Amino acid sequence: MNVDVREIDHSLLLREFLDWIAARQRSYDDTVEAWRSSCPRHPVLDDAFTAGLIASVGKSVVLTNRGEALLGSDSAP
């Protein structure tokens, strides 16, 4: 079985990001400051917005239903 290590690294980083958002209320400014990246291999913030996993609501960034579902499916036994 061939596994692309870049995909694993990216999915783990995405999971860490979604966990970080879920842990407590995060402002948009704090989120961008903590998770922006100039590295094209780790655009986790942009990917999460594009995939509909997070949304900007007022001045906060929150998990969408899709983001919550992804976190829930990852924690299932």
C-alpha cells in the first residue's frame, strides 16, 4: 500500500487546527496570526475555509457542522 506522507502530515495538521478551533472561542485575528503560513505545503487555514470546515461569524472563527462531523468521525473507535 502506497501512502503519501504529505497527505498524512496535512491531515494531522488539519486535525490539530480543528481541535484548536473547537477548544474555545477564537477571534479571526488570533486565528490568522496563529495559523497563517507562507509555506505552500501547509495552507491548513485556507484549506479549512475552502472545505467548509470553519466559518467566520462576526469577529470569530467557528467550526461548521461539517468541521464538527469531521472531528467526530476522527474520534470514533
